[in-house]
Amino acid sequence: MRPVHITFEDAVVLGDDEQSVICLKSDGKSVTGTVPIIQNLYAHFPFLAGKESQTESLWITQLVNFEDLDFKALDPILQRLNSHLLLRSFITDYSLSTPDIAIWGAIRGNRVAAAAIKKGNLINLTRWYTFVEELCPRATVAVDSLNATSRERKIAKVKEGASYDIALRNTDNGVVTRFPPEPSGYLHIGHAKAALLVYEKYNGTLLLRFDDTNPSNEKEEFQDAIMEDLELMGIQPDRVSYTSDYFDQLHNYCLQLIQSGMAYADDTDKETMQHQRREGIPSQRREISPQNSLAHFREMKKGTPEGLRWCIRAKISFDNKNKAMRDPVIYRCNPSTHHRTGDAWVIYPTYDFACPVVDSMEGVTHALRTAEYRDRNPQYQWMLDALSLRTVQVWDFARMNFIRTLLSKRKLTKLVESGVVWGWDDPRFPTIRGIRRRGMTIPALREFILRQGPSKNVTLFDWALIWATNKKYIDPVAPRYTAIEAGDVIEATVIGGSTVPYTEKRQKHAKNLAVGEKDVAFSSSIILEQVDGISFKENEEITLMNWGNMIVRKIATDASSGKITHLDLELHMDGDVKRTEKKVTWLSTKGQTLVPVELVDFDYLLHKDSLVEEDVLEGVLNFNTEFRVSALADSNVVDVSVGDIIQFDRKGFYRVDRAPSENVPGIFFNVPTGKQK
């Protein structure tokens, strides 16, 4: 079926000056706000999310990015769309489609975005925006009416924060839920949302249960790291358990399914089994007797060569439209040593089997699962029904996805093991430890996650949004220092000042006296950066930050390279700092010991905003992601410690990854702020 493109004709605007809503024609469900309306309309027509409209669906998921009222966070998003529209009249096709209407409406409903469009600097975006407006005059009326009447409610909601109410049913008798990570890697930002949701909303019981059912991938190191990261985020589970605690019971439940004819042993090779499940073809072993299946299960339990060939599959359906119901594997052989149970077992339950069973056994009332498990919800219920176990309410929510970011633990592991990154705490990684090492603060991380709430809408976030949130926390408290890039520095002589080096006290943060003071050294010998000096003109008045105005009296240039080699600057303290165009950083080479540092910046690990099934990881990896610059910092930097976040004037915020010491340069990681460079 060709996708049906939704326009505002698919909805009816109702209301007056006090209230307005947009109702879906088919069932009268109502929502307010431009972006939620479009998302609900889109979700209401599921055939829009088919293969033919995969690209359109991706753009719809990015709608939330256009809601931000912080221009610094919004600007890179608008810039990216402007570049996308360079050779396009429409966003995804050769004619007007849903993403055009949706994103146009989102921009029109955002006063900051609309103002940026009016400036005309975003040429391609402005052209497209005006074109869509001309094509859809009815949409203009609808969006303006909606936004005018809902603006006050929207502002109030922003002040209050996101609603975390996830509408769980049957909560009167208490809520028991769980966070079930596999200890096969470090906690990443997607896991963090899952762990925070119920912990923040419901005063119930939170179980931390490690799904340790695959000894090939799991380590105690990962288990301990997950617990440490949760604690760091302020998440304190009421109880910690392990699926391995229940291996005896799970083994017995598997026996029960086999004996009742609801599971069978299968030795079909992996590739053939995948093909059969994909095409809806029954396994040749599907109808073997329970006695034969039990015999093979016993061989599996012994770990014999024969047993290693077999697995146990639930006998649900071989051709169900939901492929998750096509006889999933529930037990398999693995002779690897388990990090908790050692060599006591060589057969292990799969997550699909163990999770619902242990949920029921541990008294979980509400199982929160990310949306990628949605197809497996019927399978989850089948396991409980087949074993006559207590039912658990399942609730889905969307995992946070970010542009150019891998959240697949398998792919992240591959990057670590192949040496593409330094480790699980690499500052380019989306792990909690990785983004903290880059400079993310825990309060900012919590705020951003909770601000999104428990939405079921799959959204592709721009990293600019979360880094802009982080800036709110670091900007008021980060001490200010100075660093000059070491390559091609310009030596300058200051005329008219003291010929004897001296120091003066300055505030580390002009707006926050509590940050403390620093010593600023002054002398007639200073250094500046080539990029600044090359822009100077003789007799031009400039400002040296934290000192005052200077007049450029003489410029010496290397004829072969065109680079500035020396400057004569005349001190002019009576000059008006507000009137100078160029305000530059500098460092005195006398009266202090300059500190060698390395300033490190990073790019995304992926070339593409998002991956599709056909993408090969090596084909989309960005192998040029680390950029290092040697610099000299003022003497105060010698006092910083690992983990401190500071600001180098005119360069940005940095986190100390290695503190400077004698003969060892300090290493500082650039902290993004959401502002496009």
C-alpha cells in the first residue's frame, strides 16, 4: 500500500479562545500541541510506518528536537535541516509529504525557530518553509489557532517539568518493578532512562536483577560497574538479585514445558533455523515426542558433544504473523564458565524464557520494557500462561536514541575489542562513564532524561539538546583560565607598562565570587595566538582580556610564510574596552611558569545520523574522531584535579582527564555546549 500522507485535513480544530484541541476524525481522541498532535496522527495510521515510509518515519521521530526554545540548542538542528534541503524542494520525496507538514508545523509553533527563519540566513530552509506555507494555507490557520490557545498551558508545563505519569494500571496495592540489565557491558544512556522512570514516579519496590544467562559475554566487572553507575545516578534498588539464582527452578519449568508437549528439542543449524523462522517453515524436529526431547535435554545438561548440537524451543507457532511467536529458543548449551555459578551448569535459559518466569516468581507487578520488545509481549504472556504463572502487567516506553550513536551492546563491544575506542569509558561512547568522562554532569543527565518523560514515541535526539542542558550546570561554577595554542605563537612586547613582572588577583569567575581567585601575571613579554595576531593592523586598538586596551604599533611578518613573528603593543589603559572589535587572550612569559596541556576534541563515531538494517558497521564508522592541540596554560592550572570542569577563555569548557604534573602535560577534554561550531 502506498503511504497515505496526513495533512491537517485529517484533523478537525475545535474550541474557542479559552481552549482548542485537534481531534482525530476516526475515534475522537484528542491531544494538544503541534508536535504531539502530529505524532498522534502519525501513530494513528500504522501503515505509515511501513517499509515504504521508513525515511518519513525517521523524520517524524525527530519532531521533538524542534520544540526547544534555547536557540543554542536549536541552531544546529536548523542548520542540519538547512543543509539537507540544499538540493531538495521537499524533505523526503519529490512532492509534499507528512514530514514537510509536520516539521513545518513544529517550526511555526516555536517562536525561536520561526524568528530564525525570518532572519533569512538559512537560505534553503527559508525557501522550503515559505513554499510549504504557500501550498498549505489551511494548515497555517490550524497551527496558528492551536498555538495561540495552548501557549499558556505549554509554558506552565515547561515550568513544572515533564509528566512522568506512565498510567500504570492496578497500582493501588503497590508497584513492584525491575531493571534487568545483562552484565555484558557498561550502562549506557538508554539503560539510564529505563532505570530512572519508575524510580522517580512511584514509591514502590525496584528490583535490580542481573540477567546473567549468557556466560560467554558476561563479567563481574560489568556487573559491579552497573551497580556503581546506578548509585552515582541516585538510583538505589530495594533488592538485588540474579537470574542465576533461579537456574534450578527455570530448569524445572523447562522440563514441564517439554513433558506437556509445549516445547521440543531441535538440532537445526543456526542459519537454517533463522531461514525457517523468517519464512514460516516448521522445523523437521517440531513433532518429535516429549520423550525424545527429554533425552536430548539430558544430553544438553551433561554438555556432551551430542548435547551441544541441540537447543530447546517453545512450541508456539511456526507461521505466526508475529515472528517473535515462531517457536523461540528457550534453552541452549554453553560450556563457558559462568562468572557466578562456575561450571555447575552448561545449559542456560534465554532471556525470552527467563524474564517472564522470574518476573512472576519475584513478585513483579509491572514490567517496564523498551519499545523494541513490543513484538515479544505476546511471547512473554504465552510463557506465563503455559506455566500457569501469575500474570505481570507489561508497559512499553521508547528508549532514547541519539544521532550518530550506537546503543547496541554487541556493536559497542565490537568497537572496544577491536581497539576503535579506548574502552567502555571512552568519551565518544554513550555509556554513562563515557559521557561523564566527556564532561556530562549527573544532575544534567537526570534532568534531561526525566524531562522526556515516559513517552512511547520513538525519538531520535540531537546531542546538542543534552549538552545544552549540561551547560546550565557547569557555566555558573566552572573557573576560568587561559590557554594559548603552542603552535606558531606570537611573541609580543608591551610598551608603556611596568618592566618588572608582577601579579594581581582576579576572580576565577566574574559572576560567581564563591569560585575563588587566581593570580594573573603581567610583564612586558607576552604571547598571543597566530589566529588573532594575523588579523591585527598597525595602530589598531585591541583589548587584552583581563588586562586592558593596547595599540598595535608594529607588526613583524615572516615573508616566506606570511605568519606574524613579533608585535609591539603600546599599553592604553584609558581605552574603552566596549569600543574595541578584537578582544584576545594572552599569557605573560615572565612572572609565572606556563603549564603544558593538551586540548582534545572529538567527533561522532558514525557518519550517518541513524543506521538501517542493511548498514555494515565498518562502512559507517568515522575513523577520524580525535583531535589534539598542544597548548600552554596559565600557572593556576597546575592546581586542577582529574574530573574538574573548567573554561579556557574563548575556547570553551573542558574536563580534566589528566592533571598536569612535572614533565607531564595535562589532558583536557572539550565539553560540548550544544552550540554549533
